[in-house]
Amino acid sequence: MLTNILLIPFNIFVAGYIYFLYRSFDGINILAASAVLIIFNIGMAGVAQVCRYIYIDKEFSTVAAFFKGIRENALRFFIHGIISYAAFVVSYLSIYLYYKGTSSHTIFWLPLIIAVVITIGLLFMSYYMNIMTITMDISLKSTYRNCILFSFGELKNNAVATFGLLILGGIVFSVVYIINNSMVSIVFIVVMQIFFLPSTFQYILTFYLYDDMVAMLDETKHTIKNDEEDQENKDSPSLNIDAEDAGILEKIYEESSDEFIYYNGRMIRRSEVEKLIENSQ
């Protein structure tokens, strides 16, 4: 609840933007209205940071964690917002136009199905953007590549997370339907948005996706590191030394604190020098 309260300035911006559109154009265009999520997503950096700390049982200050998330990731989340908005616009227009085309010719069903599949993939990809950015210190290029891989590579987790989000949305929709009063419904949605929805939405994704995401990324990182070390060992010619050389090398090793030690015409890493000295004894 405190996390959602800290998000209030971003909610005010969203409300002001929607009101401006409504007053300016006598209605709300979904494509124009959804552009507000670009700025709102910056606030979600704080929400994602808090949800991650809650999930991993880390002792922390909610306020400090929230502003840390924004301070360290605002630019990346802004870029995520732009990319997500562009993906939404293209997906929305594609599905809308192809669906309208099916009434005139059945051939439009094929691109419509393809557009729906791509849209689902982009949706699953968006699930990982925030939590991966908060968790992993990797480039944006690597982030998007991993998100694409996870979008279809983790279909089971993505489907379960989607089901959880649908339950959350279904609860809100059901209450609004039961109320059957426009003004009361608006008040209810505003209260839910201020005190409940953003952090619950993000925590559902964190709960279902975090463990497998971290495990797979760690495994990939270790595999790459091992491959690099194997290649380095393969590229490095073997070096054998006798007891006399070992004594000289050990003396140089003790007198130097550099990462690489020059000996016998070549630069040798300190860890390799240690192995050489041990093997010669």
C-alpha cells in the first residue's frame, strides 16, 4: 500500500493527461491515451524494486527502495515505455485492420492470426522487462534479447502469470459491473489504482517469473564464463618450469602485486603463476 501511495504523483499525471484528452477531443482515443504509460512506467521502476525485495525477503526501507529503483533505472524504464507503446500501437492497428478485412475476404484471417501470435509474444516479453532490468546489470540489448527468449521459452510460467493477472482484472471488472453506477465505479477504480493495483500487478509477475528467470540467466552466464575460460586455456600455450625457475618465479610473485607477471618473455596471470609454483613443488 505504501508503494502505491508513493506512486501517486505518476497517477496524478495519468489522470491529468486523460482529462486533458477528454476535454480537448470530446472523447478518449485509446492510442493517444495509452501514450501516458511511457511516463507512468518510470514510476514502475520503484514498484518493481520494492516487489523484488519483498519476494526475496530482503530487509529494506520501502521509501528508500522505491526511490532507488527510480534513481537507478528511470532512463531504462522510460525506453521500455516507448518500446512497449510502439509495440502496442502496431499490434492494435494490425489486429484491428486485419479483423476488419476478414469481412471482405477470408485471406485476412492468416495475417490476423500471425498478428495475434506476435502480440501475445510481445505481451509475454513485456512481463520480463521491468523485473529483469531491476535484477540484472546487463545492457538494454541483452535485456530485450533475453525477454524475447523468455516470451516463448517460458510459456508455462507466462500462461500462469497471465491467468493471475486475469483474475485481478476480473475482480475489478466484476465489482464495477455489480456497482452499475458510473460515478461510483470511477471512484472505486481510482481507489484501487492508488492503494492496490500497481504493486499487486507487478508482484504477480515477480512471483511467477522471478525464480526461473534468475536461474536460467545465471546458468547462461556460468556457461558463457566457462566457455571463455576453456577457450583462454586452449589459446594459452602450456608452460613447464623446473625447481630453479619455480624459485625465481615465486620471488617475483611475492614482490609484485600486479595481475600479470612478466617472466621468461611472456605475461602470466597471477592465478597461473600460483598453479605453476604449486605443481613444481
